[in-house]
Amino acid sequence: MTRAAAPAPPFPRPGKRPPAEEPAPSSKAKGRGARSNEAGRYEALTREAADDGWDFEDEPAPNATDVTTETPRTIINYLSSPFVGFDRTINPYRG
């Protein structure tokens, strides 16, 4: 009885790669995601940039950061605001 030859593996053996059909690109693209924001040819609408005159003349001032020292003693916080429907809150990061 003779054995049939084993079928060829679907993938090349490790360490042996088939020759590339196309040369690799010389410059690697950097970043992630889309390289452009162009509309597709099947889009129903197109967009164009237009100057409407609403640009700011000066840069807005940066927001000031207010840092305060807090010395909490309890995990329960008592509220006295008429706008909140309850009078106590629990904050696990305090106390």
C-alpha cells in the first residue's frame, strides 16, 4: 500500500517568505486614521470653505485655575442648595 503525498500547506513555512509582488513604499505614513477628508464621488452634497467674517481678532484669555486646599473629615457631604432635591451626598474620595 502506498501513501498519497501530503497536500501543500496553505501558508509558507516560517522563515521562508514568498517574493513581494510590489515594492514596499519608500516613506512610511505617519499617524492614524484617514489621510484626507475628501468627499466620496457618490456623495449627494459637497462642502466648500467660506469666510463669513466671524473670526476672532484676538485670542481669548486663558481660563484661570483656582486651587484650594481642602481638609475633609467625613465621607458624607451636607447640601443646603434649594436647586438640589436631596440634602446629603456621599463621596468615596473624601474622608
